[in-house]
Amino acid sequence: MTDIQMDREGRSYSRRKFLAATGAAGALSIAGCTENTGGDGGNKRVIVTGSSTVFPISDRLSEEFMDENSQVNVPTDPTGTGGGFSNNFCPGDSDINGASRPIKDEERQLCQDNGVEPIEFQIGKDAVTMAVHNDSPIDCVSYDELAQIWSEGGAETWSDVNSEWPDTKIERYGPPSTSGTFDWFGSNVIGDSGSHVKNYEKTEDDNILVKGISSTENAIGYFGYAYYRENEDKLKALEIRESEDGECVAPSIEAAQSGAYPMARPLYIYVSKESLEREPVYNFVEYYLEQSSTDTITDVGYVPVSDEQEQSNLEKLEKQTS
């Protein structure tokens, strides 16, 4: 038996001890909570909300988990990071919230006000992708140019940013303010130089963003790398340089993993500690964390965590119910 197998045996044994200790009283208590359990049979339901970027991972793993555990239902809903926290997770109506940025202080307070304790796990890394129409003559942009394009009161035409670019109106597509990707981009690219432009086509459905950019000649938009990789024949990903004299780097799993790509960022899931007392939730989260270091994450279009991060996550998970 390998060390990993032994460790998983130990975790399973610890989990069995926990379930035995909670006993019938715990089962009755859980049965009384109907907000996120779906009534009859709801204890075998695991509700996942949150980031549209994390959604492809959660959706893939939920399907695989349900294939192996047919008695458990794991619905997933791409509500956006902030929308998931404020409308679902912190009110106690979902068990897990995907997030493309860390939870905010006000969200953590909202959770606390509702008796929800969020447990954070990093489950991968993304390369935020800035895309344009396939026929666009633009290949690389700097952070400063992106700030001009995406700031309120900034550039209106491409030539406003660079005189060598087309003298045509910029058509923008992006996530709404409830999105973690919106928050990350505003904080890390626009920064203190301005605020994110308000007048643009916005949606949590990244596939709609892809469709809009690919069908609009003067368009630009941004979303998680997985959505670009799935549609790379339909639109062009811009190379990014952090400074004007920096190197242009294309988004890729390898560049995000090495840190060469400027717009790489971590991805998370947040799990309700109370929900972990339900065996289906615990088992799904354990499965999720075990898969987060595998090629499954790469297949979806993101960077897996290291074996060390996976092990740290699993140890953190076990401590929640020990």
C-alpha cells in the first residue's frame, strides 16, 4: 500500500468515526434543514454555486462524482463569485461556492451573520484571457492599454489607445460586477488609475461573451482561459505585457503555471463547515480536492494544484470534522 493510499485509508477511518459520533441526533438535525437540502431526500443533495470560471471544473467533477454515486445529486449553477456568496452561499442556500478571487470581508461578515463558516480551498489556477475578433490587427496589449480600454471615461476608439490601431469604436464584452473575474481585473489591471467602464455588454454566461466577440469585428472581451481554449478557432487571444517594455506573453496553461503570464490567478472553492457534517457534501469535497491535482483540471483548461497543495487541502478538510 502506498503512502497516499494509507493516508486516504486514515481519512476514511476518521470520517467513519465522526459519522458514528454524530449519531441519530445529527441526522435529525440535518433533516430539519430544508433551505439547501431540497426536502425529502435532500441530505443526498450537494448544491454548488459561484464563479462561472470555476463552473467548468465543478460541473465536470459533479458529473463524474454522480456517475460513481448515483444516489447523490450535485447541481451546479454559474451565479458568479459575488452573486453566489451574497445570494446563495452566505444565506445558507448552497453548500459550496466557486470563487475566482478570495472572499471579501463584507461577504465573510454576511456569512457570519447567517451562521455560515466558509472554509477556503485553492483548487487550481487560471489565465484570464483577453480576446478580440479573429480579423483584429491587434496582437498584444499592455496593462496600461487595457486600463485605457476598460476604464470609465477612457478610450472610445482603438486609435485613441494606439494611433496605429483602427479608428473604430471599441465594442466591449465582459463579466458583470458580481463576477470574481470583474473584481480581479479591476484590482489587478485597472488598479487605482480608474474605475471599470459601466457601458459594455455584460453577462455571467461566458459562452455568450465568446459569441459576441467572435461576431463583432471591433470587439474585445475577457473571461477564464477554459472558455477561450474551447473556442480558440472562433476568436483571437491577445498576448499580454505588464509594462510597456515588457515581453508579450500568450495565455496558456504552461505560462500560467510558470508565472510568465501576467494575468494568471488562483481559483478557489469555499465550503460551508456546517454542510461538511453531511456525508455526501464531505465525500464530494474530498473527491473534488483529490482531483484538483490531476489531468482532469488540465483537460478542463486550467492549471492543477501541486501534490503538496492537494495534501494540504485534504488535511485541512479532515480537521473540519475531527
